[in-house]
Amino acid sequence: MKIADRARIFQRGSAAQPGIGPKGETCKTCQHYARIRHTNTCRKCRLVEAHWTCGPGTDILARSPACHKWQFRQLTRKQSP
């Protein structure tokens, strides 16, 4: 994988190194995945909420492979991925 490709998959806002969690799972399927709506929608990991900024430095990509802190997420009718 090229460095430019890795930069598009792995963001700095993850709680742990992406890709070492359960196979086939992504950040989007994790219990800690959050979509924060302001003027635009930011995707964040709730495990690092204390370090969130209003900029892209703490954003994550929903398609990033899961980290080892991934937890199963049960969806309710009011929640959306």
C-alpha cells in the first residue's frame, strides 16, 4: 500500500491503530463511532472524546478497518450508522 493510500484510510482520531481489530469490521460498525453535526458532519471516535477538536485532526474515516477496541454496536430505531 502506498503512503498516500494509507493516509486516506488511517486518520489520527482513532483510539488505537486501525486494522488490528476484527476482520471485516470498520469504524462505522463500532459502538464508539459518532457523527457530530455542525455546519458539516464530522466522524469521531467516542473513546478519544476528551481530545476532540473542531478540525479534521481528530476525525476518523467510517471505512477505516476496526481497531482492537472495536465493540459490537446494536442499532435502535433512533440511531443511524
